Amino acid sequence: MNLFQAITSALDNSLAKDPTAVIFGEDVAFGGVFRCTVGLRDKYGKDRVFNTPLCEQGIVGFGIGIAVTGATAIAEIQFADYIFPAFDQIVNEAAKYRYRSGDLFNCGSLTIRAPWGCVGHGALYHSQCPEAFFAHCPGIKVVIPRSPFQAKGLLLSCIEDKNPCIFFEPKILYRAAVEQVPVEPYNIPLSQAEVIQEGSDVTLVAWGTQVHVIREVASMAREKLGVSCEVIDLRTIVPWDVDTVCKSVIKTGRLLLSHEAPLTGGFASEISSTVQEECFLHLEAPISRVCGYDTPFPHIFEPFYIPDKWKCYDALRKMINY
């Protein structure tokens, strides 16, 4: 399966297993702009897979209401860039519902899906990575997969998790990434990073599309510099897996973090400060962050904006020579 088919399979499994599960959002009834819900309305009926008005605040508010009644709500925001009208509903309602009511009520069965990240031609409003905005908000979980197998297992875990979850899907990988993915349901635990490649000299950490970039960088470092890189896919942004990252940095003494979102206030900053506090005496070089620029996401200049393998390789080389 490719990544969008893995998402469809996970949603199919959820609707089949849970009679209360519903999927809703802009254009999901006919399959969605990326075809992630294709065929589901025909299979499960218009009462369980249905379109909403073009109103993100309404989509999430509606999802909170359904979740509070005990049903499983799976909302789709058409692009992560358009999640901001729903920001108040997510941050001030969904994230705080259980706490506010003293656990009398909760909307933990709410999952919000959204296509995320650069795609080659998305420009300002179809390329953003807003995970750091939500990382600052206690009460929600944020998850970003790198591949079809990961996407299905992590999405099913989000849907079954008893907390509101935001699931960002790297849209450039929808058709690019292909893997063997079981048709049957399976779960990948949240808040557990994965060490994709073990190494001894530098720790490379990323999530989503950027994982593929740093894997390439690790290969370049081995061939050109004889440097052994440990590659980690964070997978869950909040709550993130501090132990796995710190354990790796204690071993390697160096950390390079990379994400597409702008540098200032990006989630790499949080990881960097935590590692600096926990692993200070083990660090051989300053922690390096290779991220997007502090500008709106450009259109024709996207190739210069994104933290590509050459920028990451250059940063890694400087760290080794520090």
C-alpha cells in the first residue's frame, strides 16, 4: 500500500470494529482531495461518512460534541494550514474538556487528521507544519508518521487513545511511499520514538518526511566522512520520547535535529533544551538545528527553503569538526 491507502485501510478497520465511529470533514464523502476516504461512504453509509460545511471551527466543535457522547469522532481538516480557525476549539475546548469537568466528561475519542508539510508546489497555504503550535498545549497528543506501515498503526492507536489526538499526514508521501501493510488492524504505541539505524558518532532526529532526508544524510556521512549516525524517528511530537533520544545522545555525544517548520519556536527547540539539560556533560559539540527559515513558506523558492540533505550534511560536518 502507499500512504493514503494505508490511511484508508485504518479508517476502514475503525468503522468496521466500532459501530459508533464516524468520519466527517470537507469532501470526505466522495473520498477527500487526497482520496483517503474513498469508498467508505458507499461501504458504511452516509450517516457514518459525511461532508461538513467549509468551517474548520465547526468541524472540530462538532467532533468534540460527538466524542463527549461517547462516540468515536474522526475529523478531517483538508490541509493542516487551515487548522487555525479551529485552534480555539482544539486548545480551549478539546484539550481542557476532561480537566475542566473534573473527569465527569471528556472528548478523548476525538481524532483530527490533516495533510501536512511541503509538497513541491504548495506555497503559503498548502505547505505548513504547525505541530509546534499544538505541542505547547497540555491535553492533546500530536503524531506524525513517516511511511504507510507507520501511518496505519499510529492512526489506529490515535483513534483508540483516550485523549484527543492530532494526526498530521505528510502529503508529499501519500503516493510516494509504498510498503507492505497488513489489511488487518494493528497498533504502534504512541510516545515511543523508533531508532531506525544504530550509530555511534552522531544522533539525527526528525519526523514525517524529514526522516527520509536524514536517512540519506546518514548514508552520505558514512560514505564521505566515515561517520556512524544513529537515526531516530520521533513519531509522536507530544508527549515525546525523551528517554530514547537522551539515551542515544549520551552514546554519541552529538545531536542534529531537523524539521520543515521555521526555526524559531519549532519543536526542535524543545528537544534541544531538554537534551541540553539532561545530557550536558556528554555533549561533544553544540546541538544543531536544521529547519525552515523564519519566513512564510515560498512558492518558487521552496527548494531553497526546505532543510534538504545538503544543509543537514553541512551541519553534521561542522559538528564532527567542532
